[in-house]
Amino acid sequence: MHIVVDLNRCQGYAQCVFLAHQIFRLSGDEALTYEPNPDDARRLQVQRAAAACPVQAIMIDRQDDAERGAA
Amino acid sequence: MTLSATLAELVRDFKANGRIVIVGASLAGLRAAEALRGEGFAGSLTIIGDEPYEPYDRPPLSKQVLKGWVQADHTQLPRFQELDADWRLGLAAVGLDRATRQVRLANGEQVPYDRLLIATGTRARQWPNPAEAALEGVYSIRSRDDAERLQQALMAGPSRVLVIGAGFIGSEVASVCRDLDIPVTVTERGPAPLIGALGGVIGEIAAEMQRDHGVDLRCRVGVSSLEGDAGGHVRRARLSDGTTIEADVVLASLGSVRNVEWLEGSGLAAGFWGVGCDAGGRAFDINGVTTDTVYVAGDVARAPHVLYEYQFLAMEHWDNAVFGAEVAAHNMVNLEPGYRPHLLLPGFWSGQFGVNIKSVGVPPFGDEIVFTQGSIKERRFAAAYGRRGRIVAAVTFDHGKWLQYYAELIERSAPFPPPPPGWDRPDVMKPIPAEFPEPGVPTAIPDVVLTGHDPNERRAEFRPRDRPS
């Protein structure tokens, strides 16, 4: 799956880090880095992280969602 | 049929049967294509890109990719919309003929368009001496392939990395080197890192931060030459102060060059700072007349901005690519008065040395700076930039949650110094000179540049059209 985080919007609340630490990491107190193409097995985890983001900065590939729906 | 009904019919027909060509298959090109489909454009869509890859995200390249955590080929951007586009990847556009409305590709093929979006972005400025630049171990970083090569060089355990130029990319790479415990020297011709983008006051803080993390930072120093061994691998650099640095990996982070060469002879206002366009993304021709068929978005666009005295802004920022592309796409398939402006308040982020540096507005537009929150010593603060009594920009170090407060002040042209939010005030809140270098002083070029009021700015080459015979 493919994701991108709008790091202008990100304010380092780190909810995503708590929910999916394999995908999202903080460097220091506030600078977020992440794996942009996580394994599909982590989809639910990443979706939860995106839903929990207080500023809704995590965007997930919708095509992947469509493919999953069709499968 | 009334005129407005005829026009509405034309728009409907264009949306159903028109031909749109996007040159540039990176963030701006992709988001424009998606926005066009989102606007109901069902005609033919061609996306031309000189790299062989589907659109990928560049900011991770100098951070998590270089660090070895994320693979370079794991940066592909998510898709939000079915595109049904004709992708022409690995094929550069080399010419534009506006009379016949055709883009010429490197293989000689001509691609016809009804509307064209220019989103060709920038490339890394290479080390100016070609023989030295060709030495093994000399890198620049802009593309996925660049990042992969440099990452492999860092993994090989170099004895020392030399970073030439302490702008954001150079500083981020130095930070990664320290994270990997690789000795690194950074040279900067200006008095401090990040000075072009954030001024000397912030630059001094960035300099201390680099040195505290073990970077051998040398300011007011240029690299005179690079020297290789018998095998053609770079071994040392001679600096302008007469000293030498032994290094087996050299990164030239000298800013970027706008990809406008392919527009030579097209009659567009294309030059050093990019392609001049109005705030709706419609390209100007060399006479300053807006075109109806050619649009510009992303790093290669320069457009007047209402908040900055209508000076043309050139912005190499992620959200400029996203929002500029969406506005251009909207305007490509709509008519006046349905046009939308791209009046983004510029913003960027940079993670380095464990600190999140963020900014809104255009810091170099200001001449004063005031620290409004937090502590400089702890490198956790907010500061505002002002010009003639109004706030024009702000910067935060690990204080990103407060940035929106300043963004709203900037959008309202609020007074400077601004009223600080009633929390976490520093001891001293007195405006001081922001210490931006004079224009023309050789240093790292900031990512947002005020390029003056001329749609065909002075450093563009003026090419009068052939007189009709």
C-alpha cells in the first residue's frame, strides 16, 4: 500500500507512532518519518493510525482500497 | 444560442473530448492529473516524465531513505483517483511549439494538446567543474536513483563525507551522517547554515546545533577544487581558505536548477527562476500576456502573490506542488469567473539533528525577527519575521503546534511584533535584524524566492519573435 503524510499539517502528536510504530517514527520530539509503502498486511493498522491523527495528515492510497473492496 | 450557452457547450465538449498533456510526472503532475479527473475531465490525458518511475515522493529521500530505513523504491506516491492516462515515462520533453500545439519528445515524437500543463520542476545543480563532478564518490541528490547511490556510499562506511552547501538538503544529509556515526564536514560560503531561507539569527542557532552533533562546520568557506586518486575516486577537497579536507564521499548540495531549457523558443516567459504565470497558473508569454492554453504548477512555476506586494514567488515546496496543481487543473477546465487563485501561504518542514524545523510565510521578505515563544537554548521556540510593521513569516523549532497561530496572523497582515500567545514567553521579546544576506551574495538559495515584479524577469533571456516576412 502507498501512503503519504502531509508534514506541513503534521504537528507531532505521535498518535500514529503509538498505533503503528513499525511504520511511523519520531526523530526527536516532533519530526515524523515514516515508511511510505508499507506491507499490505499492515493496512488495518495504518488505517487506524490515519483515523487517529488529530490533524488528519495521513493520506492512504484509495486505489488500494478499491482493489481490496473488489477482492 | 446565447453566447454563455455556447461557451458552456464548449466547456462540456472540451471536458468530454479535449486533449490535455502534462509534462512532468512527479508530485505536481500526478496531483494535477487526479484533480482533472476529479473535475470531470473525461478527454485524453497524457503524462510525460523524463524519469522511468511512476510519481514518487522526494522529501523522504534525504531523510529516511538515506538513513537506510526506507528503500528508495518505496517512495511511490499514493493514488487518490483513477486516472486512465497515457503515461510516457522515461521520455523527456525537448520542445514546445505553441503555434501547432505540440510537445516534442526526446525520441522525435510530437504529442498534440489542447491544453498543456508545465510541471517539469527542478534538478540538482551539479558541481560546476565537469571533470571533478565526474569523479567517483561525488554526488548530488534530487531523484530516487541519486538517493539510492548516495545511500549505498554511506553504507560502505566512508572515512569522511564532505557536504558542500548548508541549505536544507545539505543540513539534512549532514544530520543523517551523524546519525550513522559517519564523520562529516559541511562547507558553506555564507556565514551560517540555512541563512538564505531563514536568515543569520536562525542560521547561528542551526550552526550551533550542527556543531553540538559533531559536524565539522566551516562557514564563509568555499570549495576551490576536488581531487581524485589514480582510480578516479574523489579523495580530497581544497578549500578557499587554503586548507584541504580528506573525504571519500562528496555531496554537492548547491540548490536547484529549473527545468526550462525545453521551452527555449516557445515564446513563454521562461527563465532562471522558472516559468512566469498568473496566480491561477496560466503561463505568461515573454511579453507578459497570459496564454489560454498553457498552465504551470509546482517548483517550476513563479506567480505573483498578493501577500508579498504581488512579487513573483518561486516556491520549491511540497504543498505548493499539490495546491498549485489542483488550482491549475481546475482552471484548465473552467471559465471565468470560475477561475480559482493559488494563494498558498508558503510552508515547509525539515527534520534534522532531532529537531523539527517548520516555517510559514516568506522569511526573506522580512528584515526583522522576534522570538515569541520557547527557549533558544533548548532549541524549542517560535519566532516571527516582520517587515515595515507587519508580520510576514514565522519559524518554529520543535514548536510546530503553534505555527497555525502565526499563519493566521500573516494572512491578516497583522502587526509586527505580533501579540504572542499568552504562554511560554521567552525572557526577551525584542525585534532584532533577521540578517538575510544581500541579494547576489553567493550562498544557499532559499526554497522560496521573491523574484521581482517582472513576468519575464531580468535573468531570463529575451528572445524576440521572428518578424513575419
